[in-house]
Amino acid sequence: MQLAPEVDFHEEEALGRAYDARLMRRLLRYLKPYRLKVAIAVLMLIAASGLDLVGPYLTAVAIDRAIPQRDLNLLAVLAGIYTLTLLLALVLSYAQTLLTTWIGQSVMYDLRTQIFGQLQRLSLRFFDRNPVGRLMTRMTSDVEVLNEMFTSGVVAIFGDVFTLAFIVGIMLTMSWKLALVSFTVLPLVWAAAYWFRKNVRRSYREIRVKLAKINSFLQERISGMSVVQLFGREQNELDKFKAINADHLHAHLRSIHYYAIFWPLIELVAAIAVALVLWYGGLNVLEGTVTVGVVAAFLQYVRRFYRPIQDLSEKFNILQSAMASSERIFRLLDMEPTVPEPQQPSQLPTPLRGEIEFRDVWFAYNKAARRDDGEPPDWVLKGVSFKAAPGERLAVVGHTGAGKTTLINLLMRFYDVQKGAILLDGIDIREFPQHDLRRAIKLVLQDVYLFSGSASFNIRLGNEEITEEDMVAAAQRVGADRFIRRLPSGYDQALGERGSSLSVGERQLLSFARALAFDPRILILDEATSSVDSEIEAQIQAALEELMRGRTSLVIAHRLSTVQNADRIIVMHHGEVVEMGTHAQLLDKGALYARLYEYQFVGEGAA
């Protein structure tokens, strides 16, 4: 059994440059609302870095002046200043950490809100081509990486750079010869840092690819767990997950391997620098050109000099991770809906009569009038034309793949037609804002989607314009009120994920109550009774009668028993309208509809 096509949806995880000035400028715009707090955080970090370097200088003064002169007062003052600088550095570091964390979390909030808003703008075609696991990675892991950059990267880099600048300046001031000797190992540091950055970047790229695959695999398998268990494929899927998880583990271990080499290597270089300071500084002390205090201070400064170099290498890793994540996030944010809003939108007619017309509509899911390979498109609809009068009940029947559901997708503007037009009260629907169009049309699907909230929320969907009385009245009219009131908490009862605590029929009745509460002028039913058993079908049919009363209704159905009372029936075959008429007229005609009817009823009766 193959649950998913063997297509690598994660190729986009391949990363670009480690640093991109254009991306960085765009990222820094998210700090603009917090620029004052960022400036304060940077100043606190610089001050803390400067205070941290006072200690070695005070040590030199103590060794060269206070101790030889037995000046206890000076020694006490130096010790007091040293303690005070440590306390001030501690307080500044604490405040700066709180502030930068707050800034990072605020930027994360803004960015996630923007991404979610963008996802709601994008057309259905985008979600057809992008796994949910990948989109979840954008909202979670990628945004978290940017948070790390804003809290531990951008601001902290200033601290490291200023620390290095302060140390270099102090060391050159105290003894430029000794400073140059201690800097002779810097080529080794840069070589190690280059090797580390190159390899860690590659391992990070692998980690991101594996993580996205894990998210996508988990989302798909958990959503389809009933299929996995039904066909007894638990062990097979577990083996697949072990392989993906092992790839992720090995990618992480390779990253750890590079860290395990780099950090000790920098420590070794720092130890060599200390040895050089002891050797050359000792010679200078013996010659009387430098003091013991200066050498002691240099030993501390050398140790502190290589700490920010290590940090900067780590910050490079954070920076390149942020570049990769921001590139993916901005690619998502820059996408335009394939179904655009009208540039000069028209208002829906008031009152809306509800007349629907399909006028010579052609549509193919492979998007263009010509495919990239030069072949003609795979037309799903071919010159479809019909009109539903206001208040008319129009049924659409046909074999699977005839194009019935595509009619709905086009009417709701989940996709746009390639040829022809769809009119609402005589106006092309492409001239209406999508939000207004969809408010006038309500769709009830075979596979009802319920949220994990209460029954009340699933009927009103948070719309405060629908009062408690309107909600209960809608539930009563379709027969949902009876089972809702039997729930332990009634309308406040949490229904579980996708309404798992309800039966199929109850979920369907709840969806009818939702559609009725929103009071649409046009109602679309897509196989709304095909999943319910015959025992509850009568109740569902009664609810449908109430739901469709006074509305233009478009009913998509396989079971012909549900459409016999329609005002007209459209029969589709291979994307074309082949018959149209009432149930009796189509039976008398003896064509495709009559054969479908005979197959469903006469054949079943004979069986």
C-alpha cells in the first residue's frame, strides 16, 4: 500500500547564501516598531562588555602599584571597584537578556500573525501543491530560528564586536609588542572558523530538510491513521518513520561532530596565545620593558579575546540559519493568490436575487490555456452552460470525474475559469470581492469539517452577528437541537478534533445548522447525504428541505433518490452537460440519466 506519492516536496529546503543583505534589510524592518528598545538593549550590552574588561586592568594596577607599595587603601578601592563592575555587568546583562527576549517574542508574534494572514489569502491551488507539514514548519521552526537571531544574534553581535574592539585597544595601549605577539595565532583562528562555518552550514541544511520531512510525514500519517490501521500497515509506516528519524538523527550528529572539533580547537589556539604571552611577556619583564601586572592583565585579556571569536562563529551559524528560514518565509509572504481580487470591485446586488449562470465555461486544473510541454490542457469542464433561476433547486448528477465538484470550486472562486464566465444576478463573479461572494453562498460538503471547539462555536464560527437565539433556532429547524441538548454541556460541549465525539449524521446536521445560521441566499450541497445510513437519511432529507426553502440551491449528488424532487436536473459526462430536465423528463428520454437510474434502483432491486 502506498499512502503518499514518492515525490520530494522538500527540495525547496536547499539553502541559498549564508548572508544576504537584501534579506537582512527586510528582516530588520520587523525591529522598526521596537527600535527604541533595541537601541537600549545594544547600549546595555556595550556597557556590560566594557565593564567586563575593567577587571584585568584593575589587576595590573593592583600588582604594579598597590601590592609593591603596600597601599591597603588603594587595594581596597580597587577591590571595591572590581566588585561594583561585576555587579553592574550582572544587572545589565540580566536586563538586556529580558529586553532582547521580549523583542524576539514580539517579532515572532508579528511574523506569525502575518504568515497566518497570508495563508488565508492564498488560493486553493497553493494548498494543493504544498504539504501541511511544510507550512507548519514555516509557522513554527522557521519563525523560531528568526527569534533566535533577534534575541541571540543581531544584538549580541554588537556586544562581541565591541568586546573585541575594547580588548584590542586596551592591549595595544598597554603593550603593542605583546599585543602583536598574542595576535600571531589569529590566522589559525580564522582557518578553524572558516572550516567550521562551511561544514556546519551544510549539516544545518540537511537538518532542515530532514525536519521538514518528519513534520510532513507525521501530519499525513496521523491524519490518515484510520487508513493505516484499517489495512494493517502500522509496522510498515513505523519502519518508514524510523528511516526518516534516523536521517534526522545522523544529520544532528554530524553537526555535533563539527562543534566537538571546533570548540576544543579554539581553546587550544587560546592556550597557545597564553603560552606566547607568558614566554614573550616573561622575557620583557626580565628586561624591564613591561611590568608583571601588564603580563597578568594580558593573560586575562587573551582568554577573553577568544571567547567572542567563538561566539561570533556560533552567531554565524545562527545568522545563516536565519537567512535560510527568512528566505522560505519571505517566499511564502511574497506569493500572490492565483485567484486575484478585482481591481475595481463591484458591490453585490441588494437584495441579491440568487440567479446563477454558467456561460460557456472551460476549466483545467493544470492552470493555463496551454501546458508547459506544448500539449493542450486537460479540460475538466468543456463549454458548460446552464442557468439557475432565483429560488430554483438545481441538481447535478454524473459519474465520478464528470466535473460536478469543479462547478462548486469555480462558483466559490477557489479557482477561476480559463474561458467563459460565471454570473451572479447577471454580473461576472470575478467583479465581486471574494469575501462578499462567499458570504452570499454557503457550501455543505460530504466530509464535514468541525473544529475542536464547542457546538456553539461550530455553528457560529465566532460570528458575533449570529445571536444565541438565531443559533438555537437554526439548530431546531434542521433537527440538530435534539442531539446537541443531549450532550453533557449542551451547546457548550467541546466536540473533539474534527467533531470526533459525534456520529456522521450528527456532524452533517450540525453543518446544516451552521449553513442556516449564516442565512445564505445561495446554498450548495456536495454529496451531503452520501455518507449517512438509511435510518437517518429521512431526518437529513427533512433538514435539507428546511435548509433549501426559499434559496437558490445547487445539489451535487451520486444517489439519485436525493434529487428526484429537484426543479431541474443537469446530467454531466466527461466535463460536458449532456442532458437537462426534470426527473420524469429525463427518464422518458431514456438516455444517460435513465441508465444511471436503472443501474441504481432496478439493478439493486434485482440483486
